[in-house]
Amino acid sequence: MNRTLYSVLFHLGLPIIALRLWLRSRKAPAYAQRVSERFARRLPRMQRGGIWVHAVSVGESIAAAPMIRELLTRYPQLPITITCMTPTGSERIRSMFADEPRVQHCYLPYDFPWAASRFLNHIQPRLGVIMETELWPNHIHQCAKRGIPIVVANARLSERSARGYGRFAKLTRPMLAEVNLFAVQTQAEAQRFLDLGARPECVVVTGSIKFDLTIDPALLERATQLRAEWQTTERPVWIAASTHAGEDEIVLAAHRQLLATHPDALLMLVPRHPERFNSVFELCEQQGFAAVRRSTSQSVTSSTSVLLGDTMGELLFLYALADIAFVGGSLVPNGGHNLLEPAALAKPVLSGTHLFNFLEIAALLRNAGALEEVSDAASLSMGVQRLIEQPQLVRTMTDAGLGVIKANQGAMQRLLEGIGRLTR
């Protein structure tokens, strides 16, 4: 399949796109808003000639934020347009850069040639930066036609994804050849991009910018104060973060088992997607847990067993509140989520075994003794219990995690140097 056929099929898929938006809007009404932006219609008025950054959703937006702040500092004369595809990503972008007049935002239009063209004509960027591997053939081709360099930042490509791209070589090889810089996380991923058609001179192993995470000391101070207000300084507190459908039941079963030996334990349960907040809270109540919602600002008391993290943009703070962190998306075959955030906050890290989106990072943490993998409610409960009862093990794991992060920092600087070469 070449790009022409791809575009024809994309147009034929318009009814499916509309149906998908409608179905999503039933769970998350924000999907029914700003639909015109997704077709490059009624785009907000924007400053032109700056840097365009695409971060598909919340995780990529958070990962991109330090890079965007560096770009704002390094290029004080340039506006930055940030695009995403999801309402939660949009909300996060707006909250992170609410006070920055040079940052502008809209949804990225769907990958129709005419929509990509209209979008680029509207913002006229000097450079495009795509976070991780959100590659759209028509957007990239329209950039190449206009001489707009494209950077794929913090690029990652799993073996499974590479096989998928490889099945459509007539589409993906020309697309990858039009990208000016792949700032790739690992050598193995670099080779996959090369095998698929990326130009060798355009592929650079920079490492993951997620290692360059910095923690605001004020965040830790706020967490300490809130633990004191909740009177949980002496209570064991653990977090199950970024959980997906099918994991919450496992986590709650693990918590129930943990309460048999540590009846004062507090679980902070944080679903990945906001459309699941209500159903997960109902699940907690149905299973008989004394639960409160973070969004209500209701205080945690001695009788509270579960705190539902149903707010946006607070995950780092919730990690800071915890003693032990479990990172979700990993007990079900979703591929896992960012293991480095709790490690950077000096928390011992647990996860499931489905980590195909973070194989290299997981291997580094596992080999250093900073990560323990579990497979079910029983092993999760035992893992949390062991960490509660063995403070020396906690210190060993947290020191190891901080060591891995420190040893692998520098990707941000290498990425910015690559961007600098393309903006001269």
C-alpha cells in the first residue's frame, strides 16, 4: 500500500472515524467538542513561523513538557504550537502552559492530505517535533514538500510495531525517509528504524528524555504536609497508578489481602483514563472498601481504605504521597507506563510483566534491583507487604532506581542539539 491508496482508504473510513468519535463522546463528552479542529476547520488564530510539537495524549504531553520549556528558553522569538489527539491531552497541555503566551494549542487534524496541508498553511512552522512514534504519512509528506524539517523525539519502536510497519513498506519507507532526525531511545530501536527505511545519517541514539526528569522540592514538601494532615505519617500508603480495565479488580483484591496483615494500609488507586473514574469508584464501594475521591477534597481519615485519584495532572504528587508504587498497564497486555517517575521520587517500584513499551527501561531497573515484577493479586499483595515490613529493601530499591536515572541522563541535551542543527 502506497500513500495514495492509504489516503483513499482513509477517506473511505470517514464513517468509521465519525462513529468512533461518537462512541467515545458517550463516555467522555469532550470528544464531541472542537470536532472541526480534527478536520483543520475553525482552527484558533495562531502566531506563525514557530515550532510545532505533536504529543498524542497525556503521557507524551508530560514527557514533552521539559523539552518545550527548554525550547521556549532557547528560542525566545518563536511561538510553539502543541497538538494532541485526546481531550485529556488537551486539558493537560493547557494546564501546563496556561501562563505562557507563546504556547498555542489545537488538535492535530486527521491525516487527510488536504487537512494536513491546511493545518501547515495555518501555522507555517519552521520545524516539527513528533513525540515518540506518532507517525502520520500525509502530515510528514506535506512537511517535506514545504521544506519543514521533522524530528521524531524520544523515538521508540517495539519489535511488534516494527513488524506492523514492515507489512506496509511501500507506505512506511518513503515516510521514514522524509524524516530529518530520529532521536532514538536505544540502539535496538535505531536499527529497527534503519531496517524500515530511515536514512542512516538521520538516526541518532540519544537515550530517553524521561531519565531527565527533575523533581520540584516544593512537591515533596506539599506531600509531607498532606500526609501529616491526613494523619497517615505512620500508616503504610501505596499507590496503583495508571491502571487499565481489568487491573482494578486485581489491585483491590491485592489490597484486601494486604489488609489482613496491615489493616491500616491505604491504597491510592489512579485509573489511567478519566472516563473510568466513576466506574472504578463504584467498584471500590461495591467491594465494601471505605473510599473517598481526591476530586472532592474530602479528607482521608483513619477509616479510609482507598483514595481514588480522579484528578488530572496530579500523578507525580500522588506518587510523592505514597511509600510504595505499582505502575499499571502492566498486569494486562497494554505495555506498561512510565516506571521512572516513581523511581525519581525515591519510591520502590512494582509492575506487572506486560512491559513491551518499556523493555529497555524495565531491564535497566530490574537488573539494578530497582523493579519487582508481579503477575497477580497474590504476588502484588506479597510484594507490597514485603516492602512495608523490610525498610532496608526499600532503601536498596530506591537507591538503585535513583542510580539508574542518574547514569542515563543527558538525552534532553543531545535532543536539543539535534533540533538546534535543524533550526539554523
